[in-house]
Amino acid sequence: MSEGNGAPRRYSVSMSQFQKSRLRHLHQQAEDSGRGQRFLIAYREIVRRLQRDPRVFGEALYTLTTLRLEIRQAAIHPIVVDYGVDEDQKVVFIKGFKILD
């Protein structure tokens, strides 16, 4: 879907305070092991992809039909993200993060 000027409409990305705290903790772990910069690069790219093409990025896992959410998982080393996509509202809900070893 595109806006009036032909530019594709971006999705908003939402995450709970718990997930924000978890993300900070994972970043600190990466910093402590000397991988902080790589972590930030991966995180920024994940957010960019979630804003632009969340239904192409990653793999579909299942659909929550009643909520009209497609649950997906994607990875950009060293981060794995689980998220839901609400296509009607153009919102991505972050479900959780994991780190690849």
C-alpha cells in the first residue's frame, strides 16, 4: 500500500517496556563481549526491515486469526526477533529477542 505521493506506507514498530529492558540487557551483554557495535548494526537493520517489509522479512510461523496477526521470526546475526504483523493497522508488535551464539 502506498500513500498519496507513491511512497510506501511504513509500519510502526511497537514493543513493551519489558522488551525494551530486555533489549538493553542483551546489548550490554554484547558490549561486555566486544560485540556491541555488531549488535547495534543488526538491531537498526531489523527495525528498518520491520518498518518497510515485515511480511517479507523472516518466516511466517503461525497466524492468530481472531487478532488478525501473523506471527513471524527473523534474524540478522546476532539477533533473532519474534514479532506479529497487523496488516490492517500497519503495526508490528515485537514479541521478543534472542541472541545467536
